[in-house]
Amino acid sequence: MKSFSTSFLSGAAIFSAVSALATPQLSVEKRAAIDGLPTGGVVSNGVAFGFLPSDGYQVASPAYTMAQINSKLGGKASTYGWYAQISSSTFTGSQLLQCLDDVVASGAVFQPAVMPTIPFSQVTSSVASQVAGVLEQFTAKGVEVWLRFGHEMNYYVTDGIYHGTAAEFVTAWKNIHAAVSSNPKIKMYWSPNVDTSSAPVAPYWPGASYVDVVGVDCYPTSSPLSSSAFSGCYDNFYKTYSAAYNIPFAIGETGYAGSSGNAAWIGQLVNQDMCEYPNYIAASWFEYDKEADFLIVEGSPSILSSAQQLLLHNTKTGCGPAANASDPSTSTSTTVGSTPTTLATKTASATTTRSASQTGACTWGCNGWDCSASIPCNADYTCMSGYCH
């Protein structure tokens, strides 16, 4: 249901932000800059931190509720990620609604990744209205929603999960934007995969007027973890799409597999010099054991202890006089309950994620992940409807 980056630098092609592609014009109503992050949520060095809980489907990790994760962590997640697909002209949102009660109880910002597996051209105003209607069931209960519509669009069109051109994606995005624009509790969250020559980001940019939050999915894989992994993943994208437009930057999903580097990656996520990233407001961890073990709360006690230290006891407090009291690469503490930068900032940059296999051989994400004719599953799995089973 998602893709991973095999590296964050190789093959990266940095693109400058471009104006929206020519598409049918829709009225634009830019919403107020209100982030809606919970005041009692986990915030480490100004970064609101949350999770994408395992759904337990075709993965080694069982299904987790956010209530379970919060209880074990000892803190309240600020963000809650989940996945759903638009697979026909009828969207009931059943995948999202199954976690409605847990989302409401968590108090977190809901970040649904709604994936159009129908062609982009079929995401009509009617389909968009259905998506908006489902999300209104969350906002009616007080939930703030950051909609990651068509996340990782630049990658998924290369492996057959998504279908259509960049221009058609932009039109679909604007249809969704128009459908949710009257609901102030829904933000449009543009979240591509990292920028590569084979999966460029820039053609999918709908324009700053249609975007409330930007982010990029990046999973560093170097072993040992590079000390510059954060900048390699995010700097270019941040400069191009967040800083340039003063749009808030949030990491929709990330993780690092294995006990040798996951604490170090958390440390990089929450110990940056926030004066260099003033628009960086949130990050969400992929709490799954799915082909690789990314668990930091539901994993080993030692990893949990490291995560608690980094997320709940960080002495750094964001961009301010006391923000740089410790070195960002070594500091191991965070705060709970402070509110980070509001949803009013924008920047631009480009990162890198997995590109389609050039050889036809599966080299990453092959068991239980996405697949196509050019990216087959491993021998003991079968490609069914775009996913290895």
C-alpha cells in the first residue's frame, strides 16, 4: 500500500517549482492557516510527532490502535496516518471509517492517504464529493484532517498503481480541493515520493493556491545511517515547495529498519536546527513490520526506551534562544504539549525515493508490497491488483 525509497540521493534530479499545468480552472478558496495539531500531543523540538499504525494486513505486525501505541509510548501521538483506495466511481470510505472511533479518541490530526487506483481522469467532481463526505464524518466529530490525496503520485504512476498523466493528476487534485474547500478542518496535503529522473516531482505540482501542507516520503536505507540523511531526504524539497511558498512542511511517513539506526533516524527527525526549517511542523513514523521491521514503539524494549527519550524528553524547544543548547546530531530529548509552527508557512525542495526497477527484477518491497509487469513479486508471491500476496 506504499512505496519505499531505496536511497535518497542516487539518481536525484532537483526540479524547481513550476506553475500549475494547464487544466480546467476551478475557483480557489485558500483556507485559513490553522494547523489543528493537538495541544497535548507529542512535540519534540517543535516537531509534532505521530504514527501510521500497522493495519495487520499481509504484514508481520498485528493491527495496532493508536490507543495501544500511545499507552506503550507514554505520550499522545500528534498525527494519525492511514491508507485507503478509490477503486471505482463509488467511494464509501470503509477503510477510513473502520478507524473513526480510534482517530476521534486519539485527538490526533488524521492524515488519510487516499489513493486513486482508478485513472486520474475518473476522479470527477462526483467522486471528489464522496471523498469529502467521508472526511466530513471525521471533522463533524472535531477531527482535523490533512488529506494526502494521491500520495507518492510521481512514483506510483511508474509501477502501475496509479494511472494517468501529470496534467490529469493536477485536475483530479483540483477536483478534490474544490470538494473540500468549504470545510475549514480539511487541509490538502501534497506528499510526493522523492524526486528522481525517472519519477520527477515538478509536473505534479498543482500550484500553491491549491496546497495547504507539503511533504515528501523518504525512507533512508544506508547502513550505517548517514549523518546527512535528513538533508539528503528533505532539503531540496523543503526549499522548492515549502520555503519558496511559505507552506508548512510535514513528513507524511518515514522510517528506518533495524535497531542499528532507527533511534539515530528519529534523532535526526527531531533534532534539526529548527531556525533552518521554520516551516517544519510534523513527522509521522511508519509503525509497521512489513518486509522490514520499522517498529519503534511496538518493537523491542530497548528501541522503545530510545524512542521515549527522543520523543518525550528532548530539551530542545524549536527555533528560539534555547533551541540550540545541544548539538542536533546528538541531542536526545523532546517536549510534550507545546505547539509547533502553525500551518502558515511554505517552502520548496526535492527528495528522492524508490524508482521503478530498470531491470524488471524486484530489489525492494517485493513481498506484500506493490508490483506490476515491470516490477514482479518474489517467487513465493503473486501480483494481484497491483500488490504482492
